[in-house]
Amino acid sequence: MFKFFDTKDVDALATRMVDDLVKRIPPANFASSGRKAETKKARTHDLVLREASDFVRGHKLNLYTKARLANNFKWALLDAGYPKDFVDRMTVELAAVVASAGTARR
């Protein structure tokens, strides 16, 4: 019963994903444009979402842990200083990836 509320793994995942994003594309450099910057943003975006997908395939997440993952990810990105529209889009995409990877696991 208490395993339902065990969020240690998803909390660590959210922290790892945000740390990786901050390391690859610091919030101060996020507004930079150009072909190289856009390619780097796209690769980092895909990498972060792939990490979440791989995690979900190896762990059984319930509704609470999925929501906790998305919420922690969102607030950590906002606290890091990323633009709100980017944070909202990434959070929605993360939630979709987590939901679809969990369904594909079955």
C-alpha cells in the first residue's frame, strides 16, 4: 500500500533530467538562435524525453508517481529560469511520453 506513494525514483529522475538540460542548454543561453543552437535544443529535448521513456519501461508507475514526475520536472525547470512557454510544452510532452511508454510496456 505504501509503495503507491514511494516517489524516490521519480524524484531522482526529474532531478537528473533537469540537471542534464541545465548542463546542455543553460537558461541564460536558451534564447540564442541559429542553426547550431536549434539543433542542440532539439537533440537535448529528445534526449530528456528518451530518458523518461526508458525509465518508465523499466519501472511501474501509478497515477500519483506520473503526476509527481511531471510536477517536479515543471517546477525545477521554472526554478532554473527557463521560459514558461517552454516549460509548459516540455511538461506536457513529458506527461505524454510517460503515459505512452507505460501503455507500451504492457
